[in-house]
Amino acid sequence: MASNIKIKAKISGDIADVKSLMLHPMETGARKDPETEELIPIHHITQLTFTNNDKTVMVANFSTAVSKNPFFGFKFRGAKAGDTLKVSWVDNLGGMDEIETVLK
Amino acid sequence: MHVGRRFFLSGSVAFAALVAFPRALWAAAWPDKAFAASAAGQAMINLLGTDQTTPTDQITLKVPEIAENGAVVPVTISTSLENVESISIVVDKNPRPMAATFEILPGTLPDISSRIKMGQTSDVMAVVKTDHGIYSTAKQVKVTIGGCGG
């Protein structure tokens, strides 16, 4: 399955500026289906992890209060061109997605 | 290891996850108790062990003064504090105030940005845990249309 994560990383010096966008409904569990009036079950990304080569550089823990189709940006040191940056997420229903990018 | 175990038990899909992304699952537990708390103070106690923070101007919290759409409120947090271990976003008046928490690992800069939902006008607090204390700064965001309902 193709990944639905978009990731961009810019290196300046040894710092990578990483921006990522994920496709996810981020349902709070409090919202009703407008047609059936039934509550839409809670469904959200719980944990987002970035690893550069084999080093974990960020673990982001999300509640349902992160917006639909989450955006997340951060920066880390020790990045260089040719590094493989991998991002993966898991959600509360066992869903997952991941993508890799080579830093330039 | 709580999260890892829970996902493991949730079935074969999770088993595949365990094989494919062991690091994602085992890196750290998802702090379910902090996220479940319905009051900001309790959420912070569940995450950090205390609801007492030292207000500081060394944290830069960028949020809009007025959010026309509470479903998408941009938040950027950075700090000049040293030895930062985590950054959390706490929205006082959300039904579950702990919105997100980020582990700042060695080499990672304490500089994050995301977008959150807000049900109504509220203080948004940036909470920064360092190896020498817990600091915070807060700003009010006025919400004209809430982001949590249907």
C-alpha cells in the first residue's frame, strides 16, 4: 500500500528541519454522523516516530485533539545528506503508515 | 511497555506492526492516563507527576489570538531552556486537556509545531520538562467556531 504520509526535510548546517503531513480522520469519538445521528467511534493516531538512520529522533504522542490530517514539524541535529529518515505512525485501532526519505 | 503489549494483543495486524516497526511500538508508552484526564491539572500530574510549573519567558509559544476555526489551530513551541526532555500542549478548556506530548531526544531541538483542535476559547499552555524542572507559558486563544463537535 502506498504511503499517505508526506515528508519534507531541509538541512542547514547539521540541523534538519522536518515537516510532515499525515492522512488520518482523527475522530474524537464525540462527533455524530450527520445522517445516522450515531456517534463515530474514536479513531486517532497515537504515536508518531521518526528515526534517522537507526537513531530515534522524535516520538510524538497524539490525543484526539490533534487536527484531522495531522501536521507535525520538528528539528534535529546531526543530520547529513544521504541519511535515511523514516517516519511511522500507529493509531488506536491498529492502523499504521510509514514512509522513508533520503535527506538531501 | 503497556502500549506495545496492548497493540500486540489486538491481533495479527498489530503483530505485523511489531515486526515492521519495533521501534515505533517499543520506544515509549503512549501516556493513556494523561490523555484520559478531564482536567488540565490531573492530566499534568498523570504525565509529569505534578501540576506545578515555573512560568518562564524562555518558552516561545506561537498561537493565533483568534482562531476562526477551532478544528485547526496552529501551535508552535520552542524554548531556549537547556536539557529539554519533553514538550506538551495543554488546552485548559478542552474535554481532554492534554492535546499532545513530544519527547525531545538527545540531538533533537526543543522546537515543534503542529495543529490542534479547540472546542472553545481557552488558555493554551506549553509545558516544557527539563532535567532541572518543569516550566510553562500560556496564551489565550479565542475560538469563534469550536472544533470538537459535529
